[in-house]
Amino acid sequence: MSETLTPPQAGTVATPETAPGVKRLFIKTYGCQMNVYDSERMADVLRPLGYAPTDTAEGADFVILNTCHIREKAAEKVYSELGKLREMKESRSGAMTIAVAGCVAQAEGEEIMRRQPAVDLVVGPQAYHQLPELLTRTARARGERIGADFAADEKFDSLPEARGINGPTAFLTVQEGCDKFCSFCVVPYTRGAEWSRPAEAVLAEAGGLAAQGVRELTLLGQNVNAYDGAGPDGSVWTLARLARALAEIEGIDRIRYTTSHPNDMADDLIAAHAELPHLMPYLHLPVQSGSDRILRLMNRKHGRQKYIDLIGRIREARPDMALSGDFIVGFPGETDRDFEDTLDLVRQVNYASAFSFMYSPRPGTPAAGIGTQVPADVSLTRLHALQVLLLEQQVAFNKAQVGKTLDVLFEKKGRHGRQAIGRSPYLQSVHAEDADHLIGQIVPVEIVSGQQNSLTGRLLQEKAA
Ligand code: SF4
């Protein structure tokens, strides 16, 4: 649930500065990794039309805001960003096309067109493969709104095979939508029902990424571990089966997946963590609250003990598993006792990292209608206490790596000299000096210090894995 600003990777596409006539595309991404993937795919769809990514809206020919509807603030930020874009567009006598994509577009398309006349088109998460056609139509008449009228398979079938990847890691969407209907969440309404891509389509995309030098895949889905795509043999494949097949692809060394629901953490997936070295020992498994009463009100469909027992089974299979989670504090009706239960669960699980938020009602969700809202100052105090505890655990986890040797996949250059930055198996950011020639390689690194958000390492040897 972190918020990112991610212009799509330029890949090998010539920059607008070096290629006269190339149209400049700026995509601002809000919300989760699925939106990051979608933004990359929008750039892929638009590349044949001559659009090349740029890292600023200033001077861009086409600006897309790929939005998130999870929290109220995220939606409001979109309107404020649109205000700035409108001024930019006016200063260029209208020579800029503005689109709103993603979940806010899906949920509030008409409202967006009404509130911000500078917007040329609105496109929902299942319809961005239609962007080229929409652009042509928009040149004739403003005001296109394309929502959920497309099936997810139609979108994936229409996307270009080639991806503009630049680096050794890539996101790969395998599942979309959610049937869980947690009472606070808009996702089932904006992204629709659970749907899994056929295994063959996923394997083909992964094979293409491996051929482009990708070594680490992060499989994405709103409920990724509910994956149940059709296998090539006509049977239904689970996420574990898919991961095992992906691990067979030459060049793919690491596999991650996010986000998971505790109820879909199947036995074969837990077993795969014990048996498949490609599956990295990091798992984002949100629980949201440690109180049974609040979990019921949230409609999470599991209790605290079930979650704690599940973590025990996962750690039995993979003892070094680093856990991550999401927490909501101040859910309607949450008492001090409920909150204490959350702190207690956090102490029992011991997280390597976590995301925590104050509850904010989302229109149209059942929780928004619960009358007993927690006062903001109480929620804020609780959030602070939870974040202090989670941060302590995160720092302790990072410091516990000091003296160990971890395999690091170097992804990009650092800020200074010949520094390079990569990821440990536990998804920690690791930087090391004199390593810029190792980008794209997996290298053993001795960890010499652990900070709040990163590790510092020293190269042990030149020979990469
Ligand atoms: S599992 Fe719950 S929180 Fe996650 S996307 Fe589905 S409804 Fe939202």
C-alpha cells in the first residue's frame, strides 16, 4: 500500500531529446505494485505510436495519472494534481492530452470529467489496452470514458508481447480482482471479481522477460495466492504449481509474489517455500488487526490464532522467512483492548517490515456505514505506538543481518562513485561500493551495517552467481 511515483522505464527507446518527432509520455503512478505494472504496460501499448517516457509532466505531450482508490487522501491528491496539469495545459494552449487511469478512474469516472474539464479521457484498469484507439478518438472529441466493460483476458490478450524492461527485476501480473469483500476495502468494487491469467500466458511473458535479462520476478495480484489459472493440460494450476514452472525458465533465479490473503495460503504453497530455492524468503501477509472482534467487523474471515498458527507453519517450512504485513488502526468500534491485541500479535509474529495506516472510510464500503468511529486523536496515538513497535522490529531485523553473507541481486547504480544498489533475499535494499559492474548479477555480499531502511555490504569476491 505504499505510494510510488514511477515513470515507466525508458528501456532502449530513444529519449525525446535524441529522437526528433518522438512524443513525450509521462505516467504518474499512485498506489500498489499492480499499478506500477499497469503503468509499464501502458507505456508498452503506446510505444508503437511513437510515445517515449519522460520523467516530468512539464513539456509532455501525453500525461496519464494512474490512480489508487484505497484511501481518501490518494483520491484527493489526484484532483490536486489535475489542477496543476490544467494550468500546464492552458499555458501550452491545450497541446497536452490528459488521461486518468486506474481505480479512481473506475470508481469516479464521471465525477472526474465533471470536476476537471482539462481531462481528455478516463480509462479503467481493464481497458488501458484501448489507449491507442481512445487517443485517436479523443483527437476528434473530448470526453471518452472507458470503464470495466472489458474482460481481463481481453486486456491481456491485446497487450504487446515486448515489454520495455530495463533492469534485472520485473513485475508480472498473474491475477486480478478480489472476492473477499473486507468491509473497509474498495478493491472488489473497482477491480472486480478474482480472475487468473492462464498459466501459458504467464510462462510466455516470463520467458520473454528472462530473454531480456530479468532474473527476479514479482508475481502480482490483489489476491495473488488465490491464483487458479488454467494449466496447459486443462487442469487448474495453483500459485505453487505456477512458481515451480516459472523456476524452470532459464535465467529466472528469484520469484516473489504479492499480495496474499491468509485464507489462501495453501499447503502446497507453504511446501514450495521449503522445497523451491527460487521462492524468496519474504512474505507480505496482511492481517490488519490482532483483535478477533475487529477481524470479524472487517469481514476478514479468519481469527488471530489462525493467522498466528499459519505463520508458525510457514516458519516451520522456511525458518528464515521474513514477514511483512498491513495494519489498520482506528477501525470503527476499535477499543483500547482491541488495539492491545494488535500490539500483542505484532510482538508474537515479529515483522521484518510492515505498513500501517489510520482507518479512513471509503464511500460505498460497509465499514463506512458503521456509526462508532474512533476519534482521530485516539487513532493517531495508537498509530504512533504501533509504528514505534514495528520500526523497532524492522531495525532489529536489519541489524541481525550484520556479519552474515547474503546473495544480493544488484539492480542499479548508487548515488556515489561506483556504488551499486541491490536486494537481499529478504527484500532489503543493500548498497555496496565498487559494485557498479555487477548490475544484473547475484553476488555474495558480507553485510557490515544495518540501518532503518537499508543494509551496507562489502563484496566478498568478484565471481557472480
Ligand atoms: S482481501 Fe480484503 S483488503 Fe485485500 S483486496 Fe480483497 S477486500 Fe481488499
